[in-house]
Amino acid sequence: MASDSYANWSSQDAVVCRGVGKTWAEDTARAHEALRGIDLDIAPGEFVVLLGPSGCGKSTLLYLIAGLERQTQGKIWAFRDPVEGPSPDRSLIFQETSLFPWLTVWQNVSFGLSIRGAPEAERRAVAREALQRVGLAEAMDKRPDELSGGMRQRVAVARALAMRPKVLLMDEPFAALDVQTRAKMQDFLLDVWRDSGASVLFVTHHIDEAVALADRVVVFTARPGRIKSIVPVDLPRPRDPFSPEAEALRRQLTEELRSEVDRAFAEQEALAAE
Ligand SMILES: Nc1ncnc2c1ncn2[C@@H]1O[C@H](COP(=O)(O)OP(=O)(O)OP(=O)(O)O)[C@@H](O)[C@H]1O
């Protein structure tokens, strides 16, 4: 089924992965396979969540699609172009934001433009617009340490949006936040996503979060991560987390994950015993 050819996928697809695998430290005695045979197509404007046990290669797949690492098997395309390195079209947002503490909020948001040598007036204007989209225009001249954790994550999203990406790659972006802030950030992200028209590929450990956000949930096996199933989430938005349909989906995803989490634990115990 895996193939390197353009056949069978739409030229409209935002991201296409065919037979993608990654073995870290491939030519050494420490080689280990993180990902195997990933075939995945992401449509423009689609919200896809990656769910899987710890260490199954979810972050690795994001780094490959971001162009920050190279796969060892298969191919990845973004809007028909082979992914061969980073691009402003594809922005990666991490769990812990790495804002520069010595820069103001607007300087952080427009950092990518300053690398390109854009003049200050343009950088300010772009930063203001991106910060408006995350509801933080008032905080332009503040420093990161004057903001709460949730606000810092919104600044990180604004920084990603400032580059007008077509694909947002989000690696457990709300994991460090408390439950209430995380729920607010999910609502906020859905608004930003709708406005921007970007595709989102979002990694989480939380089944609730997957059901709240996704158009499709991709469930990974334990390492080496393969796609175990792709579950469409056909629930209208705004979603009611207490609806019987949402409950049924959470149960289905819990079942899908359980055996993989057990396998991942068994493998980690075996590794620890070596
Ligand atoms: N830079 C790296 N060098 C070597 N091995 C790595 C590197 N990054 C990740 N790995 C290994 O690849 C495997 C998959 O890691 P990855 O972080 O992608 O998994 P994950 O599913 O995102 O895990 P988690 O849910 O715990 O964040 C792990 O065994 C990890 O140790």
C-alpha cells in the first residue's frame, strides 16, 4: 500500500506521508526504530489529532513534517513539494514555549520576520494583527515573565500565525496548563483554526482533548509507531463533551489505546531490566 508515487492522492492535500519511517542513530549500535510505514494524508483546513502511548513516535512525526529531522524511509510532501527542510508554511509549537525572555511580546511574535530583515514598522503591524487574533493585542510591549502560562502559549500561537503557516504542527501545546485553562485554550484554538484556514496536526495524550478538537483521530501503536486506526469524529461543533456520541467515542478510543499502552509499558520494563 505504501508508495513513493503521487498516484492516489489529491494535489489539494496539505501534507502527504507515504511509507514514512524513522530509525534514530541508524548506523550505530544504539539504533532504534521510532516510526514505521506511516501513510497519512491531511487535507487543507483539516484538524487531525495524533494519539498514542508514550514514546510511539508522535513528536518524531511532527519533526519530520516540520522538516527539522529527515525520515529514514518513505517520503513526505507538503502542498506537492517534497519536505526537505523547514518552511514558514509549516510552524511547530511545543509544549513548553521558548519565548525569548529579554524581548517584548511583539518582538517575540515577529522574530521570524526580523530574521528576514523586515523593517520595524512592518514587524509591529504583523505582530499586532497576530496578537489580535489570539486576544492579546494589549500585551504587545510586555515581557514574557509578566504573562501567565496560558498567555505565553497564546503568544507562541501568535508567533506561529505571524508567519502565516498553512500547517500548524502542535506538540502537546497545552499539556503544562491546568484543566480549566486548557479547556479555554482549546476553544481559543478552534477559533484561530477556523479563521486561519490552516491544517492542524495536534499531538496529545488526552482522549478528551482529541474528541473536543479533531476532525479525525489517528491512533498509533506502541513503538515503533504505526497507524493502528484512523477514527473520524463526526460531531457538530461546538461540541457537547457530555453527549452520548462523545461518550461513545471516548470509550472507543480508550479501547483502541489500552492494548498499545500495555505494550509500551511492557517494552519499557524490558528495556529497564536489560
Ligand atoms: N533526537 C532523538 N534522538 C534519538 N532518539 C530519539 C530522539 N527523539 C526521540 N527519540 C526516540 O524516539 C522514540 C519516539 O519518541 P517521540 O518523542 O517521538 O515519541 P512520542 O510519542 O512523542 O512520546 P511522548 O508521548 O512521550 O512525548 C523514543 O524512543 C525516543 O526516545
